[in-house]
Amino acid sequence: MRPTATRRLRRPGAAAALAGTLVVGSTLGLGGCATPEAPAETATPRAVVVRDDVAVAKSAVPDPAPLPDLSTLTTVDPLHVVDGLPGLDGLDQLENDDPTLGRWRTATLLRDTAAYDAPAGTPVGVLPALTLRVPTVVPVVDTRAGWLRVMVAARGAWPSRDPTRVNQRTAWVRTADTLPSGTDWRLEVDTAAQTLTVDDGAGPVTHPVIATGSASRPTPPGPQFVVGTFWEDPGSTTPRVVLLSSQSETMDAYDTRTRTSATAFHTTTLRGRGEVSNGCVRVSDEVLDVLWRTVPPGTLVVVR
């Protein structure tokens, strides 16, 4: 393909020559398409003398904000309470522009990165590349140029201090520190009907659950997501566990060793049914098989 005239003018030399031509034309008061009339008499050109230097005010270009020292920031993960994390503000997971990645947009962390309260705002924590030893994958709910707003699996406050800031926390991270990813899945838990509806992109299928949270220790309502951690604990009351990003809004530390009250889908050896758990969603082995090492991390779970 032959280069166009526009592309040739982008060369430094040609661009400078064009700029010079435009300046001269402007100084003489001639438009590029003007057709001058024949002058009645020859005009004598007058010289323009500049006696003093012309001061041109230049706008200051601010230096880019320095990256914060990540070692001074609290880790944004289920083991930590991170003050200053923004709430979800009613936002939903965005849909991907590239459907080959999956319908719903997620971001996979490439490296540890600062988590901010706003684009180029105040760093409030560090979102790690690994969460509980698995790659950190988070739902994307908003974007700005060079920035992503993502849901995070960390509490914003202790339940005993402010239960409204425990869950549905978000953070702004630099797009450059993430890899685009996605999921076709979405899950919904109906605590009144005691059901789990699974949509893996092929359409919703509803399954019964064994139990959800009790009246005093309810399953945290609203949007949360699958962290990506699957663990097995044979012989316990929770033999297989799929970890969620939410934690109890009534208990500070159900697990005294980790000082967490994380919620999850899990199988159980307990016989109680209905609204009797400490907040987790108990399911049968057959139902957990639908999710087990299959549901992608970053999949949104809505509890109603």
C-alpha cells in the first residue's frame, strides 16, 4: 500500500515545514483558499521588529505519582480487616467486551499492587497476586482510563464495630497490573426457598441446599464472589469447601485460629436443615460436584 499524504506529513521534517507555512500564512492574513485581487499599486513590505523577548507561559506538567511502598500496606485478603476500602455502591459485575473471555468481566492480578480508594487516590492496602496460595481473580465493576474498580475478598471493618462495612468491599487498581479474564458463570442463593441456582452460561439450573445461616447468624446477603480456593478436610463437619469472599456480619472470629468468619459452600456431616448454619451454605455432595474445581474464580454469587 502506498503511504498517503497524511502519513508523509507525520515525518518530523515535513511536519515542521507545514507548521512554518501555516505560521507565515497567518501572519500575512491570507487564507489557504483566498484569491487575491490585483493591487492598484505595489505595496512596500514593512519589517516587523520585536524589541523584547516574548514570554510564553508554559503549563506545568505534574510528575507522575510515585508508587507506594507496598510493604507498609495491609494485605487485602480474607485474613485481614482493611480500613478505607470503598463499598460496592450498588454496582454490578461488568460484561466483557471480548466474549471469548467469558460473559462476565474479571481481572487476574499479575503482581502485588496497591489498592486505592479512588483512581490515583489514597492507597489503603495491597492486593496480592496470590490469595491463600491461589491466583487472585476479582470481579470488575467499574473502569476509568488506566484503572479498574474490583470487588475484593477482605473485610472493611469488624462486625462488632460496623457490620455495614464488613462485606461488598471494592478497590481501585492499575489496569497494567492485571490480566483481562472472565467467567460465564453466575450463582444465586435463595435463603427463603433454600435453593442454589447455577448458571454456567448454558442456562440456570436450580438445586436444593441443606442449610443456610440462622436468624442470629445469617448468610451475608447481597453480591459476593468465588475466591478460587477449594479445600478438603476429610473427617470434619466440612469435608469439602468452596470459599466465598464474604464473612459473617455478626461474628468477629468464628475461627479463632485465623480470626475470621469466612462463608462458603460446603458439604456437611451435620443433620440440621433449613436456616441453622453459622452463615455458610451447606449442600450435598451431588450439588457440590457441580461447583467442585469447575466454577471459575471471580464468579459472582448473589444471596437473597
